[in-house]
Amino acid sequence: MSAQVQVAPDGADSPRGAGSSGVEGERPAHGRVLNVFSHAFLVVWVVMAAGPLLWVVITAFRSSGEILGDPMGFPTSLQWENFTNAWLDANIGKYALNSLIILAGSLTGTMLLGAMAAYVIARFTFPGNRAVFLLFAGGMMFPIILALVPLFTIMDNLSLLDTRPGLIVAYIAYSLPFTTFFLTSFFQTLPSGVQEAAQIDGASHVRTFFQVMLPMAKPGLVSIGIFNFLGQWNQYLLPLLLNNENESSYVLPQGLATLAISQGYGGDWGALFAGLTIAMVPVLVVYIVFQRQVQAGLTAGALK
Amino acid sequence: MPDQAPVSPASRSRGPGGHRGAPGRRRGPAGLGPLPWIAPAVLLIFAVVIWPILELVRTSFLNISIAGVVRGSAGFDKYSKLFDDSSFAGVLLWTVVWTLVVVSATMLISLALAQLFNQRFPGRRIARWALIAPWAASVLMTAVGFKWMLNQTAGVLNTLMLDLGLIDRSKDWLGTPGTAWPWMMVVAVFVSLPFTTYTLLAGLQTIPEDVYEAARIDGAGSWQTYTGITLPMLRPAFLVGVVINLINVFNSFPIIWAMTRGGPGSDTATTTVFMFQLKETDIAESAAMSVVNFGMVVVLVLVFLKVSGWNKEEDA
């Protein structure tokens, strides 16, 4: 990160230094001078990618009348009541709490079960090892959307429909294939010496797993954990299918979808954008805190 | 025995392919063996992922009333009903077009973006944050956001274009398939870019520096270097990106559902959206569509892997 000598260190403090073109790349033959064209391309990308999100946040501070009058404008005065309206009247606060409760269970379950399975698949040979691995790999290819009807029936039969445990179980099950797949290759890259040493020292399998292997696998666990957090926090289909009975038990994406539809009649556009903004906050916090791990983890996950 | 075994046996087995009989790996844990470790995960997947697939196949051969009462076997009737559906051919065609356009555009733009992000330039961190932004926001949220921007009466786009005098009166962008498809494709590409770019970026970063040195000493031009070195060495990451995108884009549901609900009629539906629409009228036919859809994904991925010689690369 700090290899660059001549130019600002990674540009952390120089937002979009548009004009400066003569940047020496670290890779002479290929990290060549950024010409005007590629720079323009980047600027367009930044505007396209961050623009809509910024627009949502800015619009969240405007009154519904202003938004209807001129969608593009800036707030004349900060309409904090949009957030109050979203949080209380549109129940976004309640839905956010529901989401947190579900995620506390599902994320823990996904990580624990996924890490356990991956550890054994990666580290031990046993009959059916390959079959179990293929089960997880194949599960990645099957999207939730296809199985909606039978999944509904099955959960109904198990009396798990419209319950928190039911939703948690479904989240875990659909996150497990990729999680296990990812962590299996991660565990395979860890040196086996430490594990053997622990066992020679008489540590039980459970102890070896929790006190030796898990700490060693932390980078992989963090990145797949964030990946699952993003996926489960934004999950819409499963709650729509399995958690649609009581409006009071909605999770955040359901609440936002309801808000998006109802504001068409109610006309409270400000609250909608405030709700969208609120939903983004935890994601942004997690992302900013763990950005480096996301990047590093993807390298390991995608290419190993 | 020292802490560090000189050659770690487990690391010799490379990736998914190397499972069979990796020599140094120990036998299963004593006692119950691996069962307590994998049973919970496997059971969950069987109950919540595999069982529904089996149910789905079974349902597609049944006669089921709208109320959900099973009225005996239907044989292949539901499949013929599906194939005879007047919308089916169009839906299939558009699904293929949708997948091809979105995946190709995503891969091309991601290649360019990854190349740019792999260089050092002022503001790179900001740009990388912006790259992640569509990923951090949910696909559904992004789609809803675009829907409002394209709104006929209050949308930003119409207002802007009216102000600039580009159009005379507000257009209903999502109301007609001719404009709805391109816009939905834009959104699909937009949400696929972050993950794909990061995958390719990770791939670029694994290419060792000295390879480029050697190319430069040999006098290779930058385009020559790119096609002769970068692209071939980027192949594993590129294949991962294509496969994951093929699966995701083909199965993509929230974008289209949030923006047009597949309408008018089924004119902007892909197979997954069409399947969801069919659920309202005939559950068994909808199940048949699911089975067909799943079959198509598997075939698509297998064909791609075959054509691209994935296995060759893995074994090499």
C-alpha cells in the first residue's frame, strides 16, 4: 500500500484527483500512465456507483413536497422527521430489530456449522468425504427462488412457518453450501503441523478445533462472515416466503418493500428514503470496519 | 515431532480436485468419526435444500388445484402445458438474451475496471469504495431505487431529460419491454460488477511482477503484454467470474420482480420470474418451470465448463 513514493499515499486524502495524469505505475509495462480516457471512465464509474446512494441519502432529508417538485434538488432544511416517521410510523425500527435477532442466530449458526463441516472435510479422510463435499458444491448452484413452493410446504409441515427459528434455519441452510465450500479450501491451506502438535499434546478434537484451528482460520472466517452478513441482512425472498404472516415480525427488507409500495398511496416519499438510508447504515459500518478483510478474503475464496 | 512438519501433507492436495486419498490426511476423528461434525450441516441441507428439489420434481408430475388439493398424477401434462404456453418461447428467448448480454457486459466492464483499479492513482481508495457501494446496498434496494429514478411522473431521468430538452414528454421507461429490458440489464450489470471486478482484481494481483519485467525486456507492447500474458494468466479468475455470474444472472429474480413484475403480461419475464407468475395459476406448471430452469442452469454451466476446458486447468 505504501510502495508508492512520488504520489500521495494511495490517495486517501485526495478525493478523485482528476487532473493529475502523469502517475508512475508500480508495474512499468502494465500499470502504465493513467490517460485521460481511463480516468474519465473511473470518474463515470464513481458517479454511477456512489451517485444513486448519495441521492438516496440526500433525498432522505427533504420533504415529500420538495421531492415531488424537483427530485434532483438539495434539502432546503433538514427534514429529520423523515427519519422519525420511518423509524416509528413505518416501523423501520421494529423491522431492524427483527433483522438483528434473526441474524444473531443465523450468522452464528452458519459460521459454526460451516466451519465444523469444512474442518472435517478438509482435514480428515473418511468414507463419503467426497460425496459430502460435492453436496455442498452442488447446493451452491440451486437458487432459493426455484424451490419456493416446496420449501413453503415443508416448513409448514415442520410447523416452522412464520416463526423465527424457521427463518433462521432457512437462512443457515442456504448459506451453508458456499460457506462450507469456501472454508474447506481455506482450511486446506493451513499448515497441518500445529494441528498435529496439538493432538500429540493430548488436546481433544473439540479443543483442537476451537482453540487451534479456528483462530488460525480467522481471516477466512471474517471474510465469509461478512459475505454472509451482507447476504442475510439483504435477504428478501426467504422472509417473503416464510415470514409473511405477521407484519410485526417482518425483517428490514420486507419492511422497506412495504414502505416502497405504501408510500405510493400515502405520498410520504421522505420516509421511504429515510428508511432506505437507515437500512444502509449497518452494512456500511461493517464494510468500513472490515474492508481490508473483505478484499483479502475474496482473493483467497475466489482463487483457491 | 517439531511444531512445523517440513512437508505438510494436507497442502499437497490442491483444491477440490485433490480430495481422493490425500495421503497424509489422518483418518476420521476417533469414536463417532466425522459424523457429529458434518451431520448438522448435511441434515440441514437435506431438509431445506435437497428435499424441496425432490418435492419440486414430484409436484411437476401432479395435478393440483389452485386451492392446493392434489387431484392425481398428471404425467408429463404440465410440461406440455408449459411448452405450449404462448409466452414460453418468448420468455425462454429473453432469458437467453438477458443472460448473455448481462454476463458479457459484466465481464468486459469488470476486466477494464480491474485493470484500472490494479494501478496506483490518486483517489484509488475512494474509487474502490465506490466500487463496493452497489454490493453493500441490497440488489432489491438498488432495483427499487432505479425504479423510482425511472418513474414516469417523478423520476429523475424524465425530469432531467425534459429539462435538457431531450424528450418532449415523460416516458414510461419500464412500461414497455423495448425500454424496460435495457434498463433492467443496466441494473443487473451494475449489481454484478463489484463482485466480478474484485474477483478479477484478485486474479491480477496473483500475476508475478517479473513476468511483466520479462515481457518488457523482450520488447512486448502493452497490448501484446495484455493479450499474451495478462489474459491467459487471468483465466482461472475469469472462469470463476463467468460461472458465478452465469448462475446468478440466469437465476436473477429480485431486479425484474421489483422493476416490472415481469409485465406487461410476461413480456419482461425471465424463466424464474415466469415461474413465479405461474405460481398464481398452476402450482404444478410452475414446478415444471422450476425443473426446466434448474436443468438449464446445470446444462449451461456444464457446457461452459466443457468449452472452456475448466478441468484441464484445474489438473494442470
